[in-house]
Amino acid sequence: MPEHIVAHSLRVAQVGVFISSYLKMSGEDLDIGLVEAGGLLHDITKMDSIHAGENHALSAFRLFRTLGYHEVADIVRQHVRLDQDIRHDTRISEALIVNYADKRVKHSSIVTLSERFEDLLIRYGTTPERRETIRRLHDEVTEIEFNIFKKLDIGFTGLNDLNVLEPSARVKPEDIYK
Ligand SMILES: [Fe+2]
């Protein structure tokens, strides 16, 4: 895995752990270790998949399923696009958090959804259909963001505070909001 994907994955894991710790304090039932594993591993096959012209979420899914890590497999499979039932579930799931965290991290920096999707449009919006898909995904994730943050007492831009830390630091809300 190239350095830049390692840095990106560390940051996604950090954001995911932070959000899930925060949600846990407000009473959500979440497996933080699973979020961390999903964040660290979601792009594990990305480089190979680019070369092979494969869908990297599906190739990562197959890898972890073969290894017997079914929960991680399910999370990495959904990191680009969530299954509809997970998106609409009233329970916030580990897969939803990893998916959202990935949308807040551009390279290894935490950005807003608008910044991230602008970048995705430039990099992947090569046809009108692709641009439409990216815009639809942006709408979906905006709704997810609303559903996460209505349970928390920080705004979504509050996550940007983590940018002052190294991506690998494992932080809990109480470390930031003393
Ligand atoms: Fe990815």
C-alpha cells in the first residue's frame, strides 16, 4: 500500500474512532474497534484494483471474506456507497461511520463534504453520468451527516479540529474538548 493511502487510511480511522466515541457517550451502541479496523483497511486493495480495473470496495470485500473477517468485509464493501437499509436504519452502524469518515478525509486532511465532493467531481466526474452519480452521493452523505450530528453537541465542522494532530493519533472527544 503506497504511503499516501496509508496516511489517508490512518486519518479515516482517526475520524471514525472520534465520531464513534462521541456517539457512544450519547448512548449509541457501537464497536469502536470495528470502526478503527474498517477505517484502516478500507482502501487496502485500492492500488491493485486501479491496475486491474476492478472495483476496490468489492475486491477488499472479497479479500476479508476469504480471510474470515466478515464484519470488516461488510464495512469495506460499503465504504464508497452504503446499502440502502444501512443508510435508513435508525441505528448508526459502524459501516455508516467509516463511509462518512472517508467522505470527510481528502488525502490525509479533514475537509467538509463540499470540498471532498468537489475534488471527487474533478477527479472522477469525467462523464455527465458520473457527475450525476457523484452529486447524488453527495446528497445522500449530506443526509447521513445530518443524522450523525443531530446526536452530537458539536457541529460537523468541529471535526476539522483534529487536523492539528498527526493522522495516527487515536483521540477521544475528551482529549479535544476538555
Ligand atoms: Fe476507497
